[in-house]
Amino acid sequence: TTESEDEVELVNLTGYYNDGFIYIKKLSGEIEINGASLFNMLGQKTSHWKLESMQNVSVIKLPVNIGFGVYILNISTNKGNWTQKIIVK
């Protein structure tokens, strides 16, 4: 199977948790991040950020107040939605 161009573009993002913050790193300048949401494993939205004004930033730092566990980070971009599992230890 072949990946669509949008799927390949979305690989140019990474997200991770460190010391009270979610970091979103853009590995390509062509991706425009519109917003991000964090969900717990029950599907409940724990945080949401509108990020339209952050287009010229390569690393976005988002404050969160969450407990230990596994979360799903959903990022809305001009190329589509991108999802990553975030583990807080």
C-alpha cells in the first residue's frame, strides 16, 4: 500500500509530555497547527487549545494539569488531524 501525501506530511509532527507541559514539535514548516485537544482513555476531553497564532513557532509548549496515565493528543492541522498517545509517568 502507498501512503497519501497528507499522511506523509503528518509524520512531520511529534508530541510529548515533560514536567507539566505538552510539547508539539513541527518538523516541517509547511504544517499549520490550528488547535490541539487532549483526551483521557475514557474519551473525555481534558484540555483544548486554539493555536492559529502559533504558525511561525517550531515547538509549541502547552501547560497541562493532568495525573499519571495514558492520554491521546489530537492535533488539527491544515493537512488533516494527527493523533499521538501521550504517557505521563
